[in-house]
Amino acid sequence: MSEVQVTFQPSGQRVFVLPGTSLLEAAGRVGIILQTPCGGAGTCGKCLVKVISGDCNAAESCDDTLSDDLINQGYHLACQTKVMGELVVDIPEESMFESRQQILEDDLGAELEVNPVVYKKYFKLDAPTSTDDRSDETRLMDAIGEVEVSIEQLRCMPSLMRNNDWAGTAVLSGDRLLAVEQGDTSGKVYGVAFDIGTTTVVGTLFNLLTGAELAVESQMNGQIAHGDDVISRILKVREDTVALAELQRVIVGTANDIISSLCGKAKIEHDHIYEVAIAGNATMQQIFCGLNPAALGEVPFVQVFDRSLTLQANKLGLLVNVGADLFVMPQIGGFVGGDTVAGMVAARIDKWDKPVLLVDIGTNGEIVLCHDGKLLATSAAAGPAFEGARITQGMRAAAGAIEKVIINGDVEINVIGNVTPVGLCGTALIDAVAGMLRAGVLDETGRILSTDEVDSSMSSLLKDRLIERDGNVDFLLAGTVEKNPIYIYQKDVRELQLANGAIRAAVNILLRRAGVDPADLGYVLLAGAFGNFIRRSNARRIGLLPQVACGAIRFIGNAASLGAKLVLMSSNERQYADELCKRTEHIDLSLDSEFQMEFGMAMIFPDDDFDACIDE
Amino acid sequence: MSEVQVTFQPSGQRVFVLPGTSLLEAAGRVGIILQTPCGGAGTCGKCLVKVISGDCNAAESCDDTLSDDLINQGYHLACQTKVMGELVVDIPEESMFESRQQILEDDLGAELEVNPVVYKKYFKLDAPTSTDDRSDETRLMDAIGEVEVSIEQLRCMPSLMRNNDWAGTAVLSGDRLLAVEQGDTSGKVYGVAFDIGTTTVVGTLFNLLTGAELAVESQMNGQIAHGDDVISRILKVREDTVALAELQRVIVGTANDIISSLCGKAKIEHDHIYEVAIAGNATMQQIFCGLNPAALGEVPFVQVFDRSLTLQANKLGLLVNVGADLFVMPQIGGFVGGDTVAGMVAARIDKWDKPVLLVDIGTNGEIVLCHDGKLLATSAAAGPAFEGARITQGMRAAAGAIEKVIINGDVEINVIGNVTPVGLCGTALIDAVAGMLRAGVLDETGRILSTDEVDSSMSSLLKDRLIERDGNVDFLLAGTVEKNPIYIYQKDVRELQLANGAIRAAVNILLRRAGVDPADLGYVLLAGAFGNFIRRSNARRIGLLPQVACGAIRFIGNAASLGAKLVLMSSNERQYADELCKRTEHIDLSLDSEFQMEFGMAMIFPDDDFDACIDE
């Protein structure tokens, strides 16, 4: 079966997918995350897309959800529509998750608040006279209200006032005067939200008056040159006294490059950026702020701060207005950092009507449970298996990577870029292992069975893929033994079991501590890049996700990034972040004996399967 | 009559005075200001001194005020006791004004509050464990309470905690963490109050735990090299773009020299100074803070700020703890600065039971009136006549200066240092002019009469002192026409009339604006170095002070310096300073037509005289 091309408008992004792939999934492959509050059941009508041309196949359930009028205009539900041939699709902005209203409005009825800390006031003052000798400061306060004025601002005031005919624009942050500018600049108030990842840094520029997103820019975290993961960077700091300053310089440099690019794209001045917010893991946040992360590198993984920080951006070297503030997310524990809190804020974690689990799967998995207003958070060191590392033929989700596997009598695969596969990425590994379990190729302990051991009814196509050597059985996923073979090695399954078991054990312990039965979980929210591309039913089959209905498993996109945007935009969200952080009990499992036992048990795959998710 | 030496213990200070001088005045001559809440009437018993040896003459009124026991021990009232010969006197600390309880306790019943913003807490924390992974910040907060922590403090925290066994001393300023120090330094909390004069800078070091004064140091303001008065320094700033930075560097340098000297005297470390407070005129305060004073040099004399400032002392270059704050007094108007507000604070200006006038006489006279809770303040440019400048034979109150004149049939003088006089200082000028008015040598318009014009009954000794030349008459104060003559020239009287008239006109206008009759004034408080050395009855005779009873005229010493100490010691006093400043209506007389008329009238000396002050 050959892949077909789908083009998404208005962005023009393209992707090759197998016929039968849902439009929802196809869009997700190019980073377009659609709204799916119903979990892809075809009932909420939020993932509306318009087919411009080409061949697709809509489920009948669409007819119940969509009006005739919409259907006649070519609208489809992306979750219920399968790609059949080459296709051009238009995505309305309202359907995109990144309009970031989904959780806020659809599920909780909350409105996105544009209530930034920074605002401006244009003023025109009377010049002093012999009967009006008010001080420069009081003269300004009488016009704009009583505010706190720094000595730096006072120093600029006399000449600025007198050289500009006593008119100008005051920039205020809460009850503090940030700056006084020449002329009327009251329409120019910008801010940047940063998602500081260990690998990638994403900055988004906003108009703080309207809340409009003006530009996005992402770059590799410059610290990559000093080590791939947080541990190697922490070790660097422990070994070399100047490494902290150097790593800080590098990440601030990356942020400044992004800021410059954003300013260029949106044609605004650096000086009109008055707010910066960052969210990252504890190590990234501490290095950004020049706070030694050494204690994060050894038991018991102690962070320097937990409450949010508000710093002078200028002092850290950020190329923004000299008075601009930098808001740094609060952080819960050594491995439950500001990115997790940002995700909690975006997910409105404490506002759901049933117990809710927030899961961000990665090298370090972060898991938060909210039940009855009580918040528990923990982390699990899953290792890099989900990113393809330590897997024999594993690779990142790049061109040539198998990213999807369907086992149904035989094996179907989907390769990024529609080329001959050279390896497989994490989502494909999960698909493959889930499929192998269902097909009976793999037993609950994670052993790949030999042709002698499998059920005799198994198709010979599958049996032929069981390659025995050195006392182990490996599973041939693509190619042939002779040409371009891609295997799931027995060893790879073990690696997955370790990663999967760590997350699963952590989830189980949180649920047990909170007295919540997995069946009572109302919602499982999947955050982060990886979580948003996994097939829910497969992740559930291997036990990575609890046994809950598909509708309860929701993709919430890059929640950390969304959280950073929310706090950038509103002082209430900042308070909310601090409040959530303070209320959350941090559970450190690294030395927990209960965890060791649970981890051992969680290595065994569940023996039951649940309903299939129809959108996958 | 030759002068006799008086020695004051325990300081060992010495002074030469004419026999008949009161001990109160003799002490004042060496800067020992005694408490005189009754105005020197001999009724309050506060100026108690103990005569160790020598010859003195106590008024009978002492017997009524002092117990037999005290009298038998050698105690006398300084205001009622005249020096007759060489004398050694012990001054109990309670009698000294500088114990600064006078106004607070005696008159108002208020207690000196030692409630500094800065305090310390020693802590000993539990080290982190696997079941206690609180952040460094939270671990500390749990011990010392929730406080604001700067990024700089967070940066020091990890290594400081881990290198010192999780023990140390937190330095707090209100709800803000200033510093964390190794070991237990909780007993070491110091502060410095500065009185920043245009000519002289005085710094006083305090123990902020006990309120004890540890050392005093005064130095010439280094800015003297850039001009004698504020106007010349403002002109410098207007002419030269780097002058502001240079003048600031110089005054901060003077302050640092004083701080180093104080630390040496008291054997403490610079790092244990956590609070600095300054009081000065608007120009001095603004330059100290790097705020351009240019607008203070031209009509309408606008200052940059009025509310108090709290700055980081370290940022201005002060050699104190890196986290220390600098408190800068609020200021009312271009020529009613932080020193005046400090004086108002010290004088508890709004707490008296009758209308009260606060007068600080100098090159720039500052006058504050409080009546019925309403505060009015103004300034009058008296010029330097009171400091001896522009007076033909005028000089500062230094050795060789006539500092006291009594005209009673003939002229008696007192010379500083008991030497042949070489000139006269401001107090002597006032004495002389008042005496000349009383003797009929001078008429109300300020004209020195010729021998033909004076009353025929005048003693020939006085008549012989009227020296006619060039159509004017000058008054020979000391020496002879041939040898070492010291004159009061007609021109000098005119200079005094100008200075005197400016102050008097300002006082009159304030009284009129507030609807207060001079006779209703309950108190006239004399602040500042000059005010504390004038003879009240003489200052009143020439109209410099209103016509009120001696008991109502009180010397309150260096009120600006005292005010700076009060705000250093207590956050309530800081609020009080801001509140007083805000409540005070500033009246700028510089362009006021009413002032021009009043000034003309005030040049004429009053024609009436009042009761003599018995202590003079």
C-alpha cells in the first residue's frame, strides 16, 4: 500500500500517510493539533475541517453531528474521516488546539484572560509654574495614579519630561513604573513566552493588549554542545566552576536569538517587549537564572527554589526593555519542574469534575493526579527509549523512521517521508509491542515467542517474521532478513518494558496514595510532544496508560508552552501557578521501596485489552 | 574683664567665657546642648549639672526646683548658674539634649522607638533527606517565616547552606531577605544616619538592636571644591554633563570615608551595616542619588521627587552590606528639603497642643508652621549674613570671632578662644544690633544715629563709639579707631536687615495664611547649628523671631540629624516622615507679590521689646 499526500491549508504543510489514516492523525503528524474534547468519538464536533479537493471517507456518525449545511459546504470531522487518496484540506482556526481555548472554554467554561501585568498610559502634563511647583514624580503620579518609581526611572525623568514638552507614555507593571517613553507608544506592548526544553527552546511573541500571537520561533538549546540531557549538564557544573556561568550565557544567548528573530518577523522593537515568561524543567530554569543545579544531580534531588520568581530580565542579559520583568514558573520538585506546573495551569488540573491524571511522557515522565482538590505529583525516569534511544534500530521521529505499525494478520507500517525505512521511533515501538501482544507473538512477561510456541492458528505471514538466533527471537518489522531489515529485537522489548514500567509504576503509586481506582479516573490528559502522537489504545494495551475509555484520554498538546503563554498574559494565572505548586504534594519515588516493588510488577504487560479507540 | 576657663566632664571639652555667663550657654559653646524644655526658666530641672570644683553663682530659684539632697551633692541648674571663675563641671547624660529624649518624652510623652526595619534570625536547619526534599528556599522559609528572596540571595544559598552544615544567620528587612551569613551573627546589626549638609556631613553609627549610639564622625562635604553653596553646584551640573556623576562620586566618597572611620572607631565590619538613612536639602539629596538637580536652580525650583526613597545602598557605591538599603528623606519643595522633614519628624511638629513654628535659620531659612493639624512650610533666602559673610568684618564662629555682645552703658564682648578679636560672627551681629536698638544708637529703619541725633542722656562711652565718616555712622564694637578696631558698619546693618527681613516676612506670611496671630503661637522651635546659639531675646528684638515669651522659644538642637536617626531606627518613623511631607502645603514665596511687600515692611525693626530671657 503506498502513501498519499495530504496538504493542509492555510499553512500549506504536507504529509504522506497510508490510506485509511484519520485526518486527525495526519494533521497531528505535521504538528497541527486539533481540538478533540470528546477524545475523537465524533460527538463534540470540534475537529471540524473543510475538504477542498481529493478523496476521503467520512464515517456515518458525522451526519448526526454536523448540520446538512456544513456537510454541503464540505465540512468533515477530522476524527471520523479517513484519507483515501491525495487530499487538500482547510483547517479553520477554531478547530486548532493552539487557539488554546479548548480546555479553558469547552471543558471548563473559563475564558482566556488577557490581563497582563504590564500596561501603558499616555500622558500630557502641565509644565511647572510658580504656583505649581510639584515635583516631577508627583506631577506624573497625579496624571497616571500613585505608583512605585525606581531610582533609574527618577534619573531619566527630569530631562525626558523637559525635552518632550511634558508628554509621553508611562509603562506600568502592576503598581510599578517600568519606563517612561517619548511620544505615544501606548499601542505597543509585547511579551514573549518561552518553553525552555533540554533540547529545544520555543519562544512565542504576543501582543499583550489583545492577546494575539504574533510570531513563533524555535531553536536548538545551545547547551546541547555541553551534553544531551540534564544530568550531563549538571555534572559539568559540578566539575567546572565556570560552567554554570557558561551554560547560563548559552541559554540566554539562545533566548536572545529567538527574541531577535521574533522581533524581525513581527517588525517590532526589542524595547517594546516588557514581559518575558519561561517554563522549563528545574535544571533548565535554575541554569537560566544562574542558580546552581548541582543538588539536582544527586539524591534527594533538591531544588533551590519552588515559588515563582520575578526577576529583572535585563539583569540576566535578555535583550528586551531595560525595565522588563522575567517571570519564572514555580517548580514542585527536582524532576517535577516549571514545565509541569505550566502544564497543570494550562490543564486547569484542579477544575475537573472527576479524578484527573496529567501525564507527560518523555525521558523523564511527569505525572500529576488531582482528586477531590488534592494534588499529587511525581516523576519517573523512563529513560530515552520512547525517543528511540537504546533501541537497536531506534531513531527520532525524522524522515525514514517507521512511526506507525498496525499488526493485523500481517504488518503494515507508515514511514515518515514515505521512503524506505531506516529505523523506528517511539510511537512505532509502542504500536509494534501492543500489536505483538494482541497477535500473541509476545507474552505478558515480554518474551517474543518462537514459531513453535505461538498459537498454531497464527498467520504464516506473521510466523515468518519470528527470527530465532542466539536463543532469542526477534521480530522482523520491515524489509527482509536479507535486505533493509528492521527488527523489534527481544532486547528492545526489554528496554520498552523498563521505560513503560517506570511510568506505569509511578501512575499506580499515585493512584493508590490518593485512593483512586483506575476505573474511577475521569480523564487522562496527555501533554507534551510525544504524548500527542501515540496511539491511545496501544499505549493503554502495554499499560503505559491506565485502562480507561478512549473518550477519557485527551491530547492537550504542548501544555507547558500553553501554560507559559497563560502566565505571560495574566497576573491571575501567575497566582494560580503558585497556588497549584504550593498545594501539590511532591512524591519522590527515587528511593522508595514501594516503587521498586511496583516497578518490578509493572514490567509485566497487562493481560487484558480494552475498547479500541475508533479514531486510530 | 578677663575670661575664665570652664571644663566639661566626662568629655573634657574646654571653653573660655566671661564671668557671668550661664553654664547653659558655656556648654552650648562647645556643642554640648542641654535640655531646656522650660526655655531656661529654671523650672523644669532638666539641665542638671554637677559642679566638681571652682567658682559659680546659682540663682535662688534653683533652691525651689532642686532637692536638698541634689544641692548637697553639688548639682546645679545650668540655666540658673553663672560662671564666676575657673570651673570643672560634670554633665550627666540625662541632661544632654543629644540623649534625644527631650522632645519625645518630656514634651509629648512619646518614647523613642527602636523598631528598625532590619533584624536577624539565627537558624539551624535539617539537612535534606529522601523523605524531605524541600527546596533550599522553602527549607529556610519554614525556619524563619515566609519572606521575599532576591535572585542574588538564591544564588548564594545552595553552597552557603551546604558548606555550613545548614546553619547560619538570616538578615531580614521587613519581609525581605537581605542576606544569609555564616555562623551566628545575630548580635551584629548596625546602621548609619547621615546629615548631609552643603558644607559638613555628619554620620552617626548605631546599634540597631539596642538603639545605642556607637560613634559619630563629621567631615567636610567633598563637594566644597566644586562650589560653596547649592546654587554654584547646580550651575556646575547645568554647564557640564559629567558634573552630576562627579559630584555624586564625591559625596558618596565623603560618606564612605565617614563609614570607614565609624567602623574603625566602633570596631565593627562594614558588612554588618544594613541600613543607611540620609537627610539633606533637596540639592544634596538629589545629587547623592544621582538625580539631576538642574531644575532646582531656576524658577519654579522643581524637585525630582518628594516621597521618601528606599534604594540599594550598594548600587550607589556605599561601602556597606551588599543588601543594605538606603533611606532618603522625603522632601517638600525645592528649598524645603529632607533636612526640614527630618526636623519636623524630630520635633513631632504636629503633636503640640498649640500652634507651633519650626525655624531653621541659615543661608536658606526654612520655616514650618503647624496649626490645628494643618502644616505649612516655606523657605526664605536669607543669604550668608548670619554666617558672617557679606558683613565687613564678619567671620564664621571660629577662634578670634566676637560671638557675644552686651550693650549696657558700654559694650561687653566675648571672643572665641579668649584672644584679641579679629571679626564678629552672626550671633554677635544680632546681639549688637539688638543692643544698639535698645540703647537708641540705631533707629527702626536701621540707620545708625550720629552723636547729634542720639538722646542726650546716652553715656559718653557709647557716644564715643559712633564714628562718622563719608556721611554714614559706624559703630565701634571693639578695639580703638587706631588699633584693632572692629566695627558694625552702617552697611552691615543693612545686610542684617535683608537677611532678617526675609525670615521675618516668611514667618509673617505663614502666620497670616494659617490665620494665626503671633501672640497665639504656643512654641517657636529653633533648629540647626545657628539657631541654637543665638540669644532668643535679641533675635526677638530685631524681629527675627516673633514676639513670644522666652519659655515658648525652645532650642531643639540639630533636629535634621536627630530626624535621620529616628528614621534609621524605626519603620514607623519613616511612615511618619512621608505622612508629614504629604500633609504639608508648600508655599513658594520666591515670586510672590505679597512676599515682596511683606519683605519691605519686615526690613523695619519692631519698635517694641518684650520680656528679657533670664537665662541669657
